Amino acid sequence: MKKIIISLMVIPFISGAGTVEEAGGRLGDKTPIKNHTMVALSDESKKPQIKPISEKGGGSPIYYRYHAATGVDFDGRTSDFVAGGIGHGVRSCQASSTEQFIDHEIKIKNGEILQWFDVWGNDSNATENMTAILYRQCYPVLGSGPSGADFLLIEDIERNAGNFFYGKFMNLGFEDNEHECKLMARIRFGDFLNGDCDGSQDLQLYKVRAQILGNDLIFMDNMEDY
């Protein structure tokens, strides 16, 4: 069988500073999120792996596909979210909402590579911004145990110029993802310190899209070769 050697390159996953709480995780959790931070699972050795790929594709691509969702495909993180919108799939947050976060699952299969994460929206607000967040939520395969939140991206989208497009190159390969984890896209309306959407109700989410690459690699724990 042909051997393919994969060289790994350490890449930053999060360009902006933040804490678990700011990313919409457990309230009061001030744990800093640095690069690729896993919030504890019960067994470290059994965590599904996320691998940075040193080159686009990381091997011989066998297909490209896209996962796309409009703003209205996102659900509030809690029932306190009060949605606004102007129709046509647009999602916004009403001033009365005490929940700023909305979530949507990105369907990704074992062995696939998340290459790009794109966001379309409208930001004409000079003081408030939207924030793009990607995280993975995992649970033990069998039996009880705590969940693990793996934050891959937290980045403010600062536009202040009306309609915008935001694209982020991720290039992350996933293994053992389907049977114990979900990859989630999260959007925050307004700055975290506000605690609500008052003042950021004019921010609008149009659409998100994930560009996903299928690959012929067999993802081993050490990603060395096969």
C-alpha cells in the first residue's frame, strides 16, 4: 500500500482573546481560551482527534461539499433568545432579548476536513459587532460523564459598513467525530459585556457556509502514515 507522510504544522485556531464564558459556555467560567483548548472529558486518551493539516487538502481530495445555513436555521442558545428578522432567512436579535448567542450544527463526517468557514451579514453599527464562533461538543461514547467543549474559533467580525462577507481558513481534519461529537457554529450579537441585545438589534445574520473536503487519508491518532 502506498505510504503518505504527513507533516504537521502548528497553526493558531483562535485569533481573538476570550474565555469559555465569553464564547457562550458555562457562566462564570473565566478559563482563558488559548488556541486549541479542550474543556475536560473523562478520559483524555479517548478524545476524538482534531488535526491541523499542513497543506490545503492534506492529501488527495476525493470530493468537495458545502454545508450552508441561513440565519433562521440558527436556534437560540437558550429560550431567552428573542429573534428578530426581516424575512428572506435573515436572523437578528431584538433589543428585549437577554440571550445573545445562536447555534447551528455543521454536519461533518469522520475523516473530512473543514477548510473554510464563511459568514454573510449586515453590520452598520459603529459600536457593536457580531462574533463568529466554532466549537465541538463531545460526550462519552458509552456511559455517563461530563461533556467537553472544544473551541476552535472565536473572532469578532468588525465591519461597520453594511453588507459584509467574512471568510476564515480553518483546514482541520476530524476523526471519530460522528459517534460522540457535534461541530457547532455559533454567532454572538453584540459585545459580551452587554449581556443582552439592547443596542445591537440592527446586526443581521444572512448565511453561514462551511467548505468541507473529503480525503483518502485514514486518520490515525498520530497522523504519521498508512
